[in-house]
Amino acid sequence: IGNASAKRDFRAQLRGSRAIFLWGAYLLIMIGYALIMYAQVSRSSDYGGSMSVSETQGRLKQFYDQILYFLGAVVLLVAPGLTATTVATERQRRSLDLIFSAPVTPKYYLVGKMLSSYRYTWMLLILSLPITSVCVVMGGATWTEVLTSYLLLSLHALLLTAMSIVVSATVPKPVT
């Protein structure tokens, strides 16, 4: 919470209207995907007939699974994408010497970079919570399943962020 590197990155990343536009686009894409998946799941198999309770429950579970697959794909793309260039960009801007001239250890600096990227993953998960809560309200999942899934997605994001920090610290340029 008090990491200077994380605070600086957080302020720089949320400056201006770009971040709000990206969060809004993410929400619109997420809602659009959920609507498309729900439309596919809610179709009756015999066009005009009624579904049994077990078939409806199975389709709602399928809807929840599709939402989680989408969230998993977003975490898989965003977590390393935000982190993979952080240290290499600082090195290319030649600002690492300035950072390490202050009483900052490399561990403190890398943890700050990791926290700033991990914070974005949590923001993605929190913004998707209303959509997954629809699955709970409709009966496709329970709160225990949702919270367990979010915890696992968060841990996967933490692992991907840690691996991306290692990559960013070893490559000479962000393009690499």
C-alpha cells in the first residue's frame, strides 16, 4: 500500500481519461459477451417448447462457465501484458539510475512494479463482479463458486505477473 513505485505507477496509469475509456470498453465487451452467451444458453432446444428444470440449471451452469472462460482469457492476456514491459521501459528511458540513487532496494522496486500491475488485474475482476453475480441470482453458480474462482484467477494473475517481471528485468528492450 505504501510502496512508492506502485503509487507512482498507479498515478501515471490513471491520469487522464484513457483509463476510464479502457475500463468502459472492457465493461461493454464483457456485457456484450455475457448477453451473447446468455442468448445462446437460453434458447429452447425444440424452439417453442419448454425446458425441464435440470436442463435449465445445466444451461445456466454453462453460462457461468463461459463467463469464467472469458475472464480467464482476459487475465491471461492483461496480467502479463501490463507487466512485461515495466522494467525494460524504465531501463530504456534511463530512469533506473535515478530511481536507485534514492534509498530503494531492487526488491522494493520490483514489488512495487508487481503491485501496480496486480492492482489492474484486481480492478478487472472487481468490474466483472456484477456480471458473475447475475449467474448467482439466476442459479447458475453459488457465491462460494464465484469467490473461489476469483481467488484462483487472482492467484493465476499473480503468478503471471511475477513471471512477466522476470522477463521484463532480463530483456534489454520492451519490444523484445
